[in-house]
Amino acid sequence: MNGTFSATILAGGTSKRFGKDKAFHLIESVPMWELQTRKVSQLMPSEIIISANEKQEFKTDLKIVIDSHSNEGPLRGLVDTLNATKAERMLLLAVDLPKMPINFLGELIYSGCGTIPVHKNGMTEPLAAVYPKSLIKLAKKNLKLGILKMQTFTAQAIDEGFLKERPIKDSEISFFENLNYSNI
């Protein structure tokens, strides 16, 4: 049984390398945040949330969750949006992963409560994963200790049984190419 889930577009990054806010970068005349929300809406989540920073303004009726503390990266966005949803699990998708196909995201959702893609070398892909609400305590502990790296957090979450690994096939590696430079 699949059960309900929410979906979050992680859009609150600083986009330093990109040179401007990635969330509002246009691809075929549509802002990236809107492309990603359209994509996840096809999966019929109970709600769609946009994780944002205090400087961003989105013209949408979707729920916007502003980072409660700045400079704590994606882990802060994960905690704040898990706290904001009633769903017991949440699909997290970074705004700058435009090549991520809907069928891959659907597979993650239907895989269970918590699922994270993992490369052959063991590196996780934490910005396109499904997180159970039950790992909030672990995430908050890391924030309190200043351990902000998502790789560290997801390794702990796997070890503690919150996340199961979903191996990434060679043909799927391109799904995780993020848009870091505006001239691409």
C-alpha cells in the first residue's frame, strides 16, 4: 500500500555558482520551480510544498515554507518541510534537477516509507529521495551539532533503518545532473 505522501521542491539555496536564483531560471519560458512542481503533481501528493529562503517570492497557491534558520542548507529545508506536512513521508526534489523523470520519482515513492538513491560507490543522492517524518529527531540532532552535510545525515539514516537504498543504474546517472551554471 502506498499511502499518502507530500512532495517538497527544495528551492531555497543561494545559487552562488549559478549567478542568479536557480528557482526562477527559465527553461522553455517556465521557471524551474514551476517545472518541478508540475512534475511532482503528476504523482498526486497530498500537498506540494516549496522550501524557500526569506528573499524569494513565489507567485503560487502552493504552501511555501521559509527556512526557520539561514545558512543550514538542505537539511534545514528538510526539517522545516517535514514539520510543515501532515503526511508521514515526503518526496524531496531539488529545484535544480530538471532531468529527473517522473517515473523514477514514482518508483521511489512506491518503494516504501523512506528510500534514497545510491551510486555504486556508496554516494547517496539526498535531493531526490523519500523521507519518513520519523527521522526528524535525527535531523534536528545533526542541525544542533552543526553537522549539515546531507551525505553524513543520509548515511546515519540508512544505518538507523530510516532509509532503504535504491541502487542507481548507469542509465540513470544523468537524472542527477544538477544545473549549477547559468550558461549551460
